[in-house]
Amino acid sequence: MADVKTLAKDLTKEPPRSPRERIHGYAVIARMIDKCRADIAGTKGEFHFDCPVDNMLFGFKGLKGPDVREFIATGASDEEIANYVDTHGTPKTADEIKAWADSTDANSPHGDPEKGAWFDGECVRLGLDPTTSTLWDMLEADDKTIGKEKDENRS
């Protein structure tokens, strides 16, 4: 296994991968890996590992962030991490993984009693229409602002 610090992105200069990017069919996983590696390497910037977005994946699979972090810290590759996710927590079929990932791609907090106002405000700030934007649309637009403005709550 490689040194995790050599695998880590510097998230003060570039964003993590899109939550849409799938490994073994899982949405969120590539972004989660980038944030975790950067956290370990001290290059996470304003991003957070084990945040609500990461917990969408952890909750679906029945995983805990600290356990996943411990495995990623070994220098595991993306493929090895995806295998870990496959073999730990709650077993899921390929169809269940696809259905879950597809639902995350379509997720919009607009109208949610707890998160709707925050989401709508972030969309407006980023020039997006909250009624037609997904959470991933908002995160990707926010990622483009790295180095341009400060956001203490990056996911």
C-alpha cells in the first residue's frame, strides 16, 4: 500500500471528486476518499470528512467514519477502499447499490423542513435555482469557489 499522504489531494487548491463519481457503483465514495486522505495529510482546507454527505454512504452501508478512516490511513487504493465498503457493514446487492446511488444523484433538500432553507440559500448564493437543483449540483458549484471565498461548512 502507498503512503496515504502521497495519494492525498490538496483540497486548499482543488476540490475533491464529484459526489456523482462512482466506484463499485457507490456515489459519494470518491469524494469521501479524497476528503479523508486530505484530512490525514493535513491538506483538507475547509472540507470535512465524516460529514452529513459522507454519512449518506456510511448510513446506507452501516459503516462508521472512524473505522473507514483507519482503513484509508493504511494507504489503500480506491479499489481497495471500495472492496472494504463492499465487505463491511450491511451487505447490499448491486441492484440496491444502484438504486441508492441513483436516489442520491436525484436528492434535493429543497422543501425539506430541516435543510431546505440552508439549501435554498446556498443555491441562491451560487446562482442556482433551488427548485431544480440537486444537492450534487450545489456541491459541485460550491467546489468551483475554492480559493475565492470562505465557507466553513464544506461537505
